[in-house]
Amino acid sequence: MKNPDKNDNLQKLKLLMGKDCWHTNDLDGRLYSVKVSDGPLGLRTPAQKGDHFEDQPSVAYPSAQVLSQSWDEELAYRLGCALANDAIERDVDVLLAPGLNIKRSPHCGRNFEYLSEDPLVAGTLGRQYILGLQDNGVGATIKHYCCNNAENSRMWLSAEVDERTLREIYLRAFEIACEARPIAAMCSYNVVNGVRMAQNKKLLTLLRKDLRFHDGLIMSDWGAVTDAAASVRAGLDLIMPYSDKCEEQLQKSYLDGELTETQIDDCVDRVVKFVQKCQTNRQKRHTTMSVDERLSVARQIEQEGTVLLKNNGLLPLKPDANISIGGNFANCYINGGGSSSVVPGRTPVTLLDALTKALPQGTVSFRDLWEYGVSEAPLLQIEDAYGKDAAIICAGMHDCEGFDRVSARLPRSQEQLIKETSRKNPNTVVVLYCGAPIDMSEWIDNVAAVVWAGYVGEEGNLAVADVLTGKVNPSGKLTETFPVGEYDYPAHYCYSDSTVSVYSDALLVGYRYHTTAAHTQLALPIPQPRFPFGFGLSYSEFSYSDATAHITEDGVEVRFTIDNISDRDGTEIAQLYVHEVNPRVFRPYCELGAWKRVNILAHQKATSAVVLPWRAFAYYSVSEDHFLVEGGDYEIYVGTSSVDTPLRVKVRLPRKILPL
């Protein structure tokens, strides 16, 4: 018979696993049981219907990709508040969001859930999202820690990444987000440098110590644990969901002396603190937003996050425009698949309905293509495009968790439809519903305008119609690079097989590669991007002038003026990039250091002051184990995108060692 101490410890082991798929263990009613739920784009809370489970309807928000293209920190906070209200109504304690992984490849099937290829953008907006959730009593979970940058082979693929690249690129967003003190973190499925993340003690310890996650709870992704005892020894607190196999492993390892009481207690203490925090939050929280107010937030996200990629002057549409609209997504709802998929709380608004409502003086005709075969679809559509003021084609792709894209091109039938329509009507507008960049080479030169809508949520097409008709002046800008061809990105040229992915692109992710390639002799045969990071058109026109900079205690304050030289009020997202003139170690040519959203009336100007913190000038010194600002000359570039920076100002900085 086991002694009482051993029985107590065997009971403790139950706390290190979920009670079921969505709850923590309550030890037969002795502890509060925490309820968790997917996901970042709206709640996905299953409810039992007879002998099966069905997801309950909830507000379906635009994708995280769309949110990031607003570059709006306040809006990210408001989304967190709205999601907290959804969670409170669904009796959810902790939301399994936000996703902070870096967009290394446009083929990743889960990119729509993530915020950016740039860690500053991802971390900053993620931090505000967390604050919005937790200020309203709902816990946030930063995920998927870390280097979950592909879905294919995600259960066993080893991301081989050097330490500096980890610190500067793949961990940086988590570091920034931890400033909001998220209640939980979720480890990813994949392996990093040969060790599965659920049992990667080095990286889990680094999360707690250097990234300042401190005493938060670290849980596994669902089914990510293959060795329960090794995971607990590494500092993983909670294995999700419940697993007979994991319970047997933990009990055997403890009884065999392979898992110590101290190791168990360390994790149990964090689980208990997590449970107590959730219970305390539960007692004081209440809804503060109506469903209509939450839908208003969703619509604003799409209004600010829609990106106008091309416009020959056709847009905005005139109030009395006679238009045709077609394409597979003109009259249906599309969102990203997997754990982020949401059953909309209301019937989703299609772009057909939204435009019909937005153009009461105009004429909107539609031809449904779903019933036709691939080869017939273009021929059956184009008769509606003749003689119209504009022909709008709604195209896209259904990206999904669990697998990566086979191709980053639109399906052949959609490309044919765009090309045939544009031959019949040069005023063709393409509205794109995709979760990541696509190859537009086959058709973009033939169309008048391209609007990047992303996954819009249940009412987002109202916002897309607002942009098309000019009710909203587009201000969204890309937070990822759009390559020319589907393989024109550096990660494609790195070694990869079914078990290993070598991150030999290192620091040169996205725009960091392209800006560096434009000024140096990089060997890869990659052209400059179709649309650069930070790019987005407006119905207004802006001019930059008068940049100055001076050193402060907190970093470098940069002042500059933006003049709206058009007849339309508009919003400009000014971006500040840092370039070290004579670096002692390799550095990307320039890196985003800060940004500023500026609302400017027609024919007016606005002067802004932005502080670039010291960290914006630093790199991670592997030899010295800290972030370091080398003394010397730095240039600060200010402008509209990573490649369009008309203002340049130079500063000389002292050497600074920055604490971790």
C-alpha cells in the first residue's frame, strides 16, 4: 500500500492535465475548474448535441491578418474587449489567443491567424489585444511558442534556428506581448533545434526568465505532448487535453523516481495560481458591450484593415455606377479553417448584398458561378461585364490549420475568370479573400484595381463596400511582403525535408531580405516584391517633409510633417525604419522601429513626434548574452512603406547595453 505522501503526489499529478478537452481538473470539486476556448477570430465553444458536439454561434471577426493591417493599437485593444464580452456570455475563463508566430512563408496555412512577418507589429498589437481581454476579466494565451511557421509535418518538424535569429525575430513578438502579463502561454507542436517544444527546457525557461513571463501558466497545444514526464521536468505546467496515456506516464515516472516531488510542486503551484486568478476574475467580470457594439468593432477592423493594392482611378465607384459582380466569393462566406473557424452569430453579409445596399442609385447585377464547371465559369460570367462601369470579381482561397498551401496562386478557374473578364471590360476590380499573399502574375497587369479584403468576418463585407464606394477612405497597409511569384521569398531556398527545416534565411525574413538585397549583392534570385511591407494606397495623397531627431533618455525622438495634398480627408500610417551606417556585425539594411497613424484633413498638414526606443537600434549579441546598441551613426528613414522612405535623418548614438 502506498504511503499518504505518495497518494497526495499522485493526486497532484491530476492537476497537470486537463479534466477533459476544455476544462482543468477540479479534483472532484475541491478546486475551481477553468474553462478555455478557441480562438483569436471569435469564440469556438463546442456544445453537446445528442451524441456529438457542435460549435455554438458567436461573433465572427475579421482575421488577425486584417487587424494588423490597420496598424491600430487602440483597435486591437477594443477587439480584446469585444472578445472578452463574448467569452463572458459563453462562460469562458481563458481565450486561446492571440497567435504571435512570424509569417516566414506565404504558403503557411495558418498565416491568417497571425499578425505579421515583423515581430514589432505582431508583439505590439498582440499586447493590446491581451490588455483588452484581461482588463475585462478574461485570460489571454500567447501562442504558439515557438517557431510554428509551417503546418505540414508540424507534429515532428524540427525548426533549426540560430540563437540570434530566435531572439531578434521569433521570440521578440512574445517578449513584447509579455509586457501585458498574459495569464497563459501555449507551446507549439513542433520541435526546435532537435527538442520538442513541450519538453524544451531551455526555451521554456527563457520564456519565463528573459521574456518576463514569470509565473504564468504554460500549457501544451492539444495533443502536443509525447513524453509527459519530460515535459513536466522541462517546466510545462498543463497537458491538454486529458490523456490516459499521459496520466499513466506521469504516475509511472513519479513512482519510478524519474519525476521528483519538487518538479511536480513547481508546476502544480503555477496551475493553482492560474486557477485562483481565473476564479477571482470570474467574480468581478460582467458584459460591457452589446452584440451590436461588438459587430461595430468588427466592421471598423475591416474598414481600417482593407488594403487598396492597385487603383488606376476607377475607385471609388460613382454613386450611380452600373456594375456587375461575380466570382466564387461574391455571394458566400469564407473564413480560415481549423481551430479559428467560427460559426457566425448572424447570417454573414455578402459583398453582393453589401454593394447593393451601398449603391442605391446604381445597378448591381450578379451571376452565380458555383453551379458551373471550371471550364465553363469564365464564359458564362462575362456577358454581365460588357459595357458596365465596373466588373467586380470576388476571388480567394480557403487557408486552413493543419496543412500548408500546395500553391500560392488562385485556382485556375478563378485566374481564367479574371483574365477573361478584364479582356471584355478593362474596368475590372478584383477583391481578394485570402489568408496570405498570392501570386498575381497571371492577371494583375490587366485589371484596373485590386482590393485586399482578407477574411472579413460576418459583417466585414459592409466595410469592403464602404471602401469600394468611397464612404471609407482606405488606410490599411500590408504587414507582410507580397512576392512577385509564389516562390519569391527567402525561406523557399532554405533546406527542408519532412523532419527538418533549416532557417538559413536567418534575420532576412520578409522585407528585411528585400531591403538588404536592394543595397547589397545577395545571391538568391529573388526579385523585389510585388507589394512591399507597409504598402497601401489611399484616395488621398500625402507628402512628407521636415524630419528632425534628437536623443532623449528613452531613445530618439523623431519629428516630421505630413501634408495631405488632396481633396479628401485621410489617414496615413507613417513608418520609421532604422539603419546602422557601419555595423560591426551583420544587420538587415533596415528594420521597423516605430509607426504612427495620423488623421489629416484635406489640404492640411500634421506634425508628429515619435520616440524610437533604444531597443529599436539594438541587436542581440550572442557572445555577450544581451541586446546591444553599438556606438556610432544611425540613419532613420520615415515614409509610407519599407521601400518608400522620402525622409532621412542621421543621429550618432552612444554604446548601450540593454538589460534582458
